[in-house]
Amino acid sequence: MRHELPQPPQAAAGSWHPATTESRTARFILVSVALVFLGLFLLLPLISVFFEAFRKGPAAYFAAFADHDALAAIRLTLLVAAIAVPLNLVFGVVAAWTIAKFEFKGKAFLTTLIDLPFSVSPVISGLVYVLLFSTHSALGPWLKSQGIEILFAVPGIVLATVFVTFPFVARELIPLMQEQGTTDEEAALSLGANGWQTFWHVTLPNIKWGLLYGVLLCNARAMGEFGAVSVVSGHIRGLTNTMPLQVEILYNEFNTVAAFAVASLLALLALVTLVLKTLLELKYGAELAANGGH
């Protein structure tokens, strides 16, 4: 005698309900609150930046970028990002490879250290470098005797920027590489590939979109960093001021048009980063889904 399992009741035609049971009024309220929040705390400040930047017309806006100090700040910002981002790219790949592909003592501790800049104030990290390389430290006088300037110079700004930005690439790659496992690499090695061949032809293609995504986030933070750079830079106009520091100086001098003009350039860079990030998320998500289907 065959016993049939009870079947769930069939919904009547036209009586299908969505998985979420919130009413239309509740959904409208939730969406409205989200849109109002984004409008007040994101769109309104962004619009204000560009409004203030162009308040005296395009001529005054572009004149702000003809200033020597502003151009020096832009060049320094790009230089620091051009140094810090590749360094963190290399560190992020190495750290992610080590954590995701190997088991060793201290692995959890290493992962915690990578997250340290997220939990420590950038001002504190800048102060650490001041204590480490100042003339009152053990290392500072020796470096100065060798003609090496760290504080109030480009090297100090680069070090502070590297510290606050190094988690971005690593934290993007670690979960991705852990999810992918080591099967592809083991197969390549069993077929006679060496370590470099395995990395370039197997690992890198698998992580390329995640890597680019992490680099974009790292670059955006590097160009916009204020706290740590402010502590180690010395605020020397035309020499050690990055774009965020230049904005502060101009605003404190009541040169609001020039301050908002430089700020608008940072905002444009952030918007470009956001667009690229969104495109990479679409591509990255589609590729992950495709890989997950195999």
C-alpha cells in the first residue's frame, strides 16, 4: 500500500502573493525614507559643492586651478596615489594568496592585522609615524644624518597613505580566493606549470575583477585621505599639501570658491570611481555567478 505525502495547498488562480508580505504602504514608506536619507546626506552636499564652486562663474572656477599651490596639491595627490596604490596592490595579492591558499599558525592574527586601519583613527596612525620618525626618536636623527626626510615630506605622506589604504585590496581578494579554493592551481601544477605560470594563467584571471575593484577603492581612499596625511605633512604650501589639505587651507582663508573648486575635482574623481566600481560590480558579479555554475 503506497502512502502519498500530503501536498501543500494550491493557491487559487490570481491569488499569488510575493515572498515579502509588507503592504504597499509599508514599502512606500521604506523607499521614501531611503531616498530622503540619500538626498539629505549624499546628493544635497554634492550639489552644494558644485553650486559653491561655480557661484562666481566658470572663470573664477577655472582660475582656482591656475594657482601654483593648487596645482602642486593636485600633482602631489596623484603622485602619492601612484605610489601607494601599486604597493597595496602587491601587498593585497600576496596577503590574500597567503591567507586563502595556505594553513599556518597565526593566520587569524594576520587577518586581524590587515583590518587594523579600519579600527584605528587615521590621526592616530599619523601620530605613530611622527613618534617613530621625529627628531626625538631613535630612528629619526639617524635618517636625517643620512639625508633622508620622512616627516613633512613626500615619504611620510606616502607611508601614512599606504597604512590607511592597505586593507582594501586584500579584503576584497581574501573571500574571493577562499571561495575559489585551490583546485585550479593544483590542476595546473599537476600538468607541469611552475608557480609563476600558475599565477599568471590561472590565479590572476580568476581574481582580475575583484583585484580591479579593490584597486579602485584603494585609489579613492588614497586621494581623499585627510587625517593621517594632515598629521605628517606639516601643511607646507606648494610642497606637502594634498588636495584635501588644500581645501581646508582655502576654506579657512575664506576663499570659498577656490576651496569648493578643488573639492569639486575630488568629488568628480569620486564619481568616476563610483561609476567604474558599479560597472566592475556588474561584471564581477556576472563572472562569479558563471564560475559558481561550473
